[in-house]
Amino acid sequence: MTGAARETVERFLYREARLMDEHRYKEWLALWSDDGVYWVPCNDDDIDPARQVSIIYDDRERLQQRVDRLLSGSVLAQDPKPRMRRVVSNVEIEASDGVDVTVHSNFVLALARGDGQQLWAGRSIHRLLVQGDDFKIRRKTVLLINSDQEMPLLQFLI
Amino acid sequence: MATPIDYEALTGGARVHGSLYRDPAVFERELEAIWNKVWVYIGHDSEVPEPGDYVRRQIGLQPVLMIRGDDHVVRVLFNRCRHRGNLVCNRDRGSAATLKCPYHGWTYSRSGALLEPSFEEGYDSNLRREDFALSAVPRVASYRGLVFASAAATGPSLDEHLGQVKEYLDLFMDVSPTGEVELNTGIQKLRYKGNWKFLPENSLEGDYHGPFIHRVAFELHSRRSGLYMSSLYENAIPDVIRALPGGHMVEDYRGATMAPPQRKPSAARQAYMAMMEARYGADKARQLTSTIPPLVYVFPNLLYIMTHIRRVQPVSVDLTHIYYQPLLLKGAPPEINEARLREHEFGFGPAGLISPDDIEIMERNQLGVRAQGNEWQFIGRGLHRDTLLPDGGASGFTMDECHLRGMWLHYGRLMNRP
């Protein structure tokens, strides 16, 4: 992959991060392809989601419902909304076949709400459908470092 | 010395005193009078299918291991080396050939027998190995694979403790076409800054709070499943809410009609229904699968809610851990079980669309009960229309609070018992 292509991948990841941080749910959903799968495994990184429970396993229909609920204003953990900023880094382009490109990256997310701050961290694996200079997310897997710990609510986009 | 607290006075008459959620002395008393006395749910035997398989659990704040021995017996052992009291096992789950304490290497068998105190030549004949086995929790018993343990050597049997709640445990186990369920499906783990008792209270009164905090999630659920969830609070249905002797609570939906899905069943669903009919006959199979199974609370720490077993683990007076384990149906087509997992994740766990609103409420509830203007919470809905049952329990309409009154009555008695 060329340097320019790498830059477009990074620009896409940064834009996605900003939309998630700023609660811009509709614009975030528009980044996804119709066959998109959003997966956050539970307990281990390499579980079989057909046999083991996940924290999130959304197909496009469920992703739409997740976003509909976030947009409805009824999510109590978003009242008031947390303030969030995340850093996306260590971007590594793993493979590209001209149709899809698979990208690994790390993130650290700080979240402020009520009288406290939370720190969330993990590794994201994006499989992106190449569309000229832009991309659509076909699959996003988020490996949380705390997926086997008792965690607070995860009522935002990760 | 402070005057002892009269817990029955703090829980009687359809009211509950706020101090019961926030006073560290109450929490200490609960450890002694409840957690270290009664039958506590530990886990399901499908979590430890092979000899040597173990999971770490707690009885109150005491660490225990549920482990299957070479004789296939599931034991519950205190997770404490008999030498100097170190945790023998530090992992959450796994499989062990032997249990070896990492501190000085004392090694135990998978049934807890001491195999080898290290450097044994330094001990005289006074160290008899049979006196130094890992301590077993005094009483262990199971019901349909659900393993319970009691840290008290004497008391009611598990059968007596469960009593009538067994009928409801049967109803959700019987949704399996083999009558067996599997819980080796992973565990969603969550923490909330609130007292543990908020969880059973909240988990079984969703009909009342549903229209306020779950409206959007229920609409999304209905759109997909075809089940009309809001019928539960739009109609007052008798005998749904049940208080059972022993502090157990049930929401029994057998009398409620929720329009069943009209769409054509999938091939997997048809295969599942055929298995159910072969096992139970057509009528019972339809009854078991046509509505949501009952919601069940087994005092003090086991809940069965729609898709999963939920375990409550107190940490301190204002911090609690919750474990959600979806329950798969042994022998059912894989598509059916996969759909159960997806159904579970939709509603539950840290990122679900239903229960997180409950968690947020419980954290706010913990803040609310710090206020001492009037210390009494009111749980009087339906008090005038309770049906008292011959076994000492009671039943009420959808949204009534008779089950909460039953739980608190039991709590007060246990806490006051010398």
C-alpha cells in the first residue's frame, strides 16, 4: 500500500474517532457498509461468537437499533452525556487485496461524567471496503483490555 | 455498646429504611446473618465439565473454588492454603492437574486432599496429611445442575430452602429440548456503585419501571421479536407477581398474553419445536415456548432473567458486581442457541439496550438514599389486593410490589435471628 493510501486510512480512523467522541451517531452509522458487523468480544480476544457471549455483536440491523436508542434521548447513562476524547495510534495496515483493507490500531479513551473519569483502552481491527479515496466499515472488532473484568457501563461508542 | 438494630422494624409495613442500603454495619451484619449462613448459588455444573475444571467464586466475601474431582464429583472448597492462608488458585477459571499453592508449593489433589507439603522432612510425624486437606464448604447441594453451598454446617436443606421456587426453575430449564442447559458460555462482568439489594429489587419489577426507563428498548425489541412487551404494563394481570417463602420472588407470565411472532418459523425453529413436542407433548411444548419464561430470584444471589443466569456479588455496602451468563439449550439446533446469545447481548451486559438503564438507576438510587428527610421507602403497591397463599407466600397483579414485601420480610427475620 502506498504512503498516500496509508494517510487516507489514518484520516478515516481519526474521523471515526471524532464522530464517536462527539456523539455524532448518524454520521458514524453512515461510515458502515450494509453488511457491517460490530464485535466486542467478552472474556477473551479469540472467542467463538456462535458459542460464547460477546459484549457487543451487532449486525447492521442491530447497529441501527443501537444508534436509534442513543438518538432517542432515553439512555440514562447519557443523561448528561459523558465528555470523551480518544487517541488512536499504532496504526498498522495488515493486508489489502484491492477490495478490502484490514487495519489494526490501538486506542486510549478518557471519559468524564458525574464526579469521575474513566479510562478505556484496547485494540481495534477494522476491515474496510475501499471506495476510491474513502472507505466503508465492513467489520470492526474491538479488543478491550478489560473484557474479562467487572466493568462500568459501556453506553457509548467504542 | 450500640443498641442492636431491629431489622424487622426497618423492613415491615410496606416500607424499607434507607440505612439498609448505606450503613457499613448493616453490610457486616449481612455477611454474618445471610451470606455466611444461607444457601448461596455458586455456579452450574456445566461450567466444570471435566475432572480438574474449576471456577473461582465467592460466598459473601469468602473465596471458594468450584472444582470437579477425578471422581466427577463437583466440590466447593475454600480457596485458602492450609499452610499460611494464601490463595491456592489465583485464576478465574481453568483446568488443573493438581492445585499447587504458589507460595511454598503445598500441593492438593483435585478433590482437595493434601498430596505433598513441600520439604516434608522438616515436619515431624505430627503433620498428618489427612488433617490438612483444603477445607470444604460445610454443605454443598445442587438442583438441576445449579450448585449451591452453605458456609453453615446446619440449617434448612437446599430442598427446603428452594421450596416452591423449584417449580419456576423447572420452567426455564424445560425450555431445553433435553431438559438440560449449558452455562459454559462466557460471563459478562459488570460493576455498579450501589448496594447489592437494589439488583434483586430492580430485576423483578420491570413491569412497573419498564414504561419509564425501558420504553425505547422495549419498542425496539417488539419490532424485532413480535412479542408485545408493553402489554405487561398496559394491562393489570392477576397472579403474575409472586412472593415465595424463603425470600424468593417470581414474575410468572403464564397468564399473560403477548402476541406471538406471526412470521413463518425458520427450519431451526421447526426442528427445535419438533424436539420439544417429542419430549413434552404438543400442549406442554407450546406452553413452554409461547410466552417468556418466568423471571426468578432465588434469595440471596441467583436471578434468572429472560436469557440468562445473573449472579449478584456484594463487594462492599455501596459496590456490587454482577455476572451475566446466557443459558444455552443442550441439544437444540446451533442456530437456536446462537440466536439466544444475540438476543441476550441485545438487552443485557454493559453494552446492552435494556439493563444498563437499570444499572444507572441503581447508582442514582444509592445517592438518593443518602438523604435523610424521610428515611422510608414505600413498597405498598397492591397491598390491598394481595392474594395470600397457603404456603405463606402471596401473589399480586402485574406491577404490584408484594414480592418485594416478601423478600424484605424474609430479610428482616434472617437479620434479627441471633
